[in-house]
Amino acid sequence: MSEPDKSTARTIDIVEASLKRRYARERRFKLMGLGAVLLGLLFVTLLFFDIVSKGYTAFVQTHIALEVYFDPAVIDPDGKRDMAEIARADFRKIAREPLAKLFPEVTSRGDKRALYSMLSSGAPYQLSKMVMKEPGLIGTRQVVDLVADDDVDMVVKGNIDRNAPAADRRVNDQMIGWISKLEADGVVKKKFNTRFFTNGDSREPELAGIGGAAAGSFYTLLVTLLLSFPIGVAAAVYLEEFAPKNRWTDLIEVNINNLAAVPSIVFGLLGLAMFINLFGLPRSAPLVGGLVLTLMTLPTIIIAARASLKSVPPSIREAALGVGASKMQTVFHHVLPLAMPGMLTGTIIGMAQALGETAPLLMIGMVAFIVDIPGGPLDPSTVLPVQVYLWADSPERAFVERTSAAILVLLAFLIAMNTFAVIMRRRFERRW
């Protein structure tokens, strides 16, 4: 009995040693997986921190509070209150005079030019709009918060180091001295930058905004939604509920799945060749952008809609048919309402994907410099991702913060759309 006992003991030892090795490998694999997840979260956190740290300052803008005298001799010398004449008045002189009074020691032409450059080139237009809106301001003195130049804005926000060597900064010592004096007098203010959300693009960073790009994104996504959702749902319903199962429908299904993996720039090339060159639609219009993004999002919506239809239990169809409903009534009265939450979720995710696309829109010319906010789908416009691309290529430091701020706004839209999709899924999803 001693020999079998020894053999059994050796076998148990071998098995236990093998189990220890396997358990050790499993623990190492779990630790590697956990490490990969933590490493990914670390990189994402660093990315978000970098974007936020560079972009949050764009939501405030530096202003200089100056006592402006709306001189009638300059604005309306005839006293007729003719708006056309008022619009042609020299408001640049009106904006510069308060600065000249604050710094009477500045007399040379070059120094005056540097002093006046502390105000944004949009300051005269700011005063012009005020007078056009309220002509009663003519002849009065008002303290107006005028927009500061982007270099002044960067100094006040600390993005340009005042103590750095003069060769390493855009602002010279003289202007830093002027800024310090204005700050000591309490006339430098930082206010919420509403222009960032309401203005179109501009070559002056302090005047540039995402209003035009946001409007272009809205019209582009509106066209995409109006076309892709009904077409995608109709195609999914036909393929899943009515189409016969043969080689042709199999070929269509394979092509739909393959189109979902096609690079987005290919759809841009298709849109350039078809919608612009062949059909002659206007370049850089949200209508063309919406058509291109419709082609790109259709496979995603069709696949999601078919998956939702498949998730409806066959008993629903059998019960409807059993009580005398036709095939059409079964699909549209019973199956489609139950599958609609999943379809809407897939559509929202497809819209979120379309919102972040840049390459296909670059191909159809939506990279143009657009100052005016578009009023419809046929007006020239750009979109938020392209606006980010344009600003990222600008050398000014102020455009760096606006690029990051535009990314934050774009990410906020994407997170909101995906969150809405998850909420809808959880609220309307039925478990069988």
C-alpha cells in the first residue's frame, strides 16, 4: 500500500504545483489588465487636464474701462441723426482719446501707435453699435468697457510672463508698464467672454468666436438627421422584416457592414465628386455637409436599427399575426414601437460621430474663413471641428486658448449627446 500512496502523493503535488502556476498566471493577467486600464485613464486625464488648463481662460476676456466722450463734432457734425452718416463716423478717434488722456506723457507718433494698439480693432465697432442702438448717447460721457487687444489679454491672464526676457515675449517693457498702470488704476477688468459664443471667426483672436461654426454644425446635423434617420430605419425594416433571404440581400448586408468601416475621407471624396462637381451644389454649405455625413452615418444607423429589430421577441410577431394583423400592421404597430428606443440610441450615437468629423467636410470646402453667422443650410459656413483645425494652425497665443476652449465645447456636446442616448436607452428599454 505504501507504493500507491507515494504515487498518489506525487500526482497531487504535481496537480497542486500546476494549479499554483495557473493561478499565478491568472493574477498576473488581471494585474496587467488593471494596469492597462489605469494607464489609459491616466493618459485621458492628462489629455483633459492639458486641454482645460489651456482653454478655460478663453471664457473670460480682458476689457479696459474708459470714460468715452461721444463727441457730436465727430459723430454727427450736422446734428441730423442720419444713421448712415453716424455709421461712417471716426469712432476710432473716439476710442483712442481716453487712452491719450490717461497717458499724456506719450507724445511721439510711434509710442502713440503702440499705446492705441492696447485696444482691440473691434473697439470702434463696439462704440458704433452702441450709438446706432441708442443715438441719445451722442454728446454724453459714458464709462465703457472696451475690448483689449489679445496681447494685453494674454499679459493680464498670465499667459505671457512679464518677468521673462524681452526677447522671449511679444509685449515690450513699455507696454507692460502701461498695463501695470491701468491695473493699478482699477480700469482693467476680466468679464465673461460672450463674444466667444456669439461671434463668427476673425483674424483678431479677441474677436473670434464659435458662433458661426456652432450654427454651421447645427444646420449640418439637422440635414443629416432629417435624411439619415428615416432612410436608415426604412432600410433596416425592409432588410430585417420584408426582404427575402437570398444572395442579393446577403450582398447588401455585407456592403452595409463594410461601409461602416470605410474611412470618412472617402465619403468626402464621393461628396466632392457627386454633390459639388456633378450636381453643382454650393461649396462650403451645410446642405452638402449634411449629405456627405448622411452617407457616412447611414451604415451605423442601419446596423443599430437592425439589431433593435432583432431584439424584439418573435412571440410579439406571432401574437400579432395570430389575432389577424397583417405583416405591415405587425411591423409598424407592434415591432417598430418596441425597437424604436434602440434605433434612436443608434441614431444619436451616429449624430455624435458626425459632429466630430472633419476630414469629409474639408474635402467639400468647409474649411473657408467664414466671418458671418450662416442663416440657413445654403449659406457658406464651417463647423466646430474644422474651426478647431483652423485655429490650431494660427501662431498667436490667444488662438491656442480658443482652440482648447472650442475643443471643450465640442466635447461637451459629444458627452451630452452620448449621455442622452444612454438615458433614453435605460428609460425605454424593455427586458424580456
